[in-house]
Amino acid sequence: MKRLVWLDVAKGLSILTVVYFHFFTTYFEHGSLRPDDWSNLASSAITILGNVWLFVSGLGFHAVGAFIILSDWVLMQSTASRAASAPVAWGKWYRARLLRLYPMYWVAHLVYLLSPFVARFEQVDSRIVLSLLGLRFVDITMNFMYLNAAWWYFSMLIQLYLIFPLLFWTARKLGPWTFLLIACAVGFFARYLLLIVYPQDGLWLLGGFAICRLPEFAFGMALGMWYSQSPARAERFFLRGAALVTGLLLYPAALQLYHNGYTYIFVDLGTGGCFFLVTVGVAGIIARFARATKVIGLVGAFSYGLYLVHQPYVIWLGLRIREQPIWMFLLIAAATMAVLSAWGIVLEKGTNALLNKFMPAKKTA
């Protein structure tokens, strides 16, 4: 399968947004600065720009939904590419996925336990067994955010990968858009039950019950199929401004979905989808610049490692710079994202190289 560099750029932008968001929220939540501190600045124009920056920065968690969409676009394309020449051997597919996911996940645990500069708010206890297995949804309030809150994503991912063969077969049988409608109906119904009929802890909707995130997962699969069928048309929409404008226009409506329990059913797909459109549109602009494309695309290609290790570092550092002025925070944030990106790439490449050394016939992605 031909690698789409602009998709890697979009993934890189998404994961860097997640890292920045966690850094930003730590800095403001625990520090002495408040949003209204902008009123002390020199001019009303700067105050307005500052408030816009605060608002936009607070939306950074929407990048997770976009990250789900982008990752499953790539997964659908790669699997469909193999299926075009021969039936998918699902046993080998599962093996490749497990080798792709678990070793780096375990390395992230090791890094957390050994690194001196990470935030540790909980003791290592028997819960680490469930964490290593990825079963963080067991006794969800105690385990889902245990040690490193970002690892909830792994727990969601293994559930969705478990049912991926069924989703893949259904998507190819029905076509991308019919499949997407059915998957959204299933995901929205699950969210309706957990929000309205039998209200449950919000961690289940976040990803503890992965069907609640099926709409974003299916959206990525549908887009991967659409791109395979009409690559020129898809790239024209995504890379020439239409996706960026569409995402910006729809974003205010998506934010209104937070206002009550019924509309909240649709909020993750709405906000994640809008963030995805904006991110891909920006990636289309960045793709015109070779050096930026190479750097951000590399971060996107190895985004999994960065996602798994970043949060304890940025929390640790964010707590220690909370009294610094905003301009200093921005400089430190930029440097920190660069260092953590390099660290994540080294860890993921090293882990993959080690696996390939011991299992050369069945290399990981």
C-alpha cells in the first residue's frame, strides 16, 4: 500500500495537539494564572487574541477523536490492500496487531516505572496486572486512569480490534456509507443507553465500552474505503481547502452538542470529525513544504509511542513551571514536544527493531 504522507502529517498534528493539551491543562489548572489574567495585558486586541488562544487550546482533547479516525483510515486501507490479492488470514492479522500494540505498551510501563521525571500520583500495586493486560475497563473507576491516564486509549483499541474482522466484512459487503450509518446507529444507541436509560460512569463512554466510540472508528474505515475508490476526488476535498472550511464552519454546531444529555450522544463524533477535517486541511497546506512535512510526518508515523509515554512527563513539568509567564510556557511547551517526539520515536523504533530481530519472518508495522 502506498503510504500517504499527508495522512502521517495529520496524525502528527493530532498527537502533538494531544501532548500540548495535557501540558496546557496542567499549567493552567494547577498554576496561579487564570483566563482573565489576559485583562492585564497591554491592549484589548491582545486580550481578545489571548482569550481566543485559551478557548482553542481548551479544545485540544478533540484531537483524540481525530486520531481514532486517522488511525482506522490507515488500518482499513492496509487490510483492504492485502484482501485485494488474497483472503485475509485473520489469525496472522491478530498476531501482527498484538505485536504492534502490546510490546510498545509494555515498554511505556517500563519507562514510566524507571523514569525520574514523571508525575506519580498513585502507588504501583496489584492493579498493574490488569494494566499490563490492557483490561483497564475491569473495575473501571479504579483502573481506567491508573498510573498513566492516556493508557485508557489502549483499552479501547483492543476491544475495537477484537471486532474488526466483523466490521471489515460488513463494510465490504454493504459499502462505506451504508456501513457507516449502521455503525453510527449502533454506537449512538449504546451511548443513549449509558447516558439516558441506564446512566453510567462517563469513563464507559470515553472508551471503557468501545462500542461508544464505534462511530469515529467506522468513520475512519469508511473514509479509507472512499479514498481507495476515488483517490483523486478525496484528495481534492481534503487537501485543497474544502475540508478545512467545512470543519471550521461545522465546529460551532458540534460544540453545541455539549449542552444536554441527548445531544451529548453525538458529541464525540461531531467534535472529533470537525477536528479531523480541520487537521487534514492544515496537513494539506503543510504538505507543500518539504521540511515541515518530513518532520511532522515522522512524528505521525511514530505517533503511537509518543501517545503512550508523553502524559506523565508533561504533567511533571507542567506542575513545575506553573508560576512562569505565558510566553515562557509556550517556549517550554514547544521544546518539550520536540524532545518527547524524539523520545517516542526512539522508543517505538527500538521496540520494533528488537521484535524484528527475534521474529524477522513476521515483521511488525
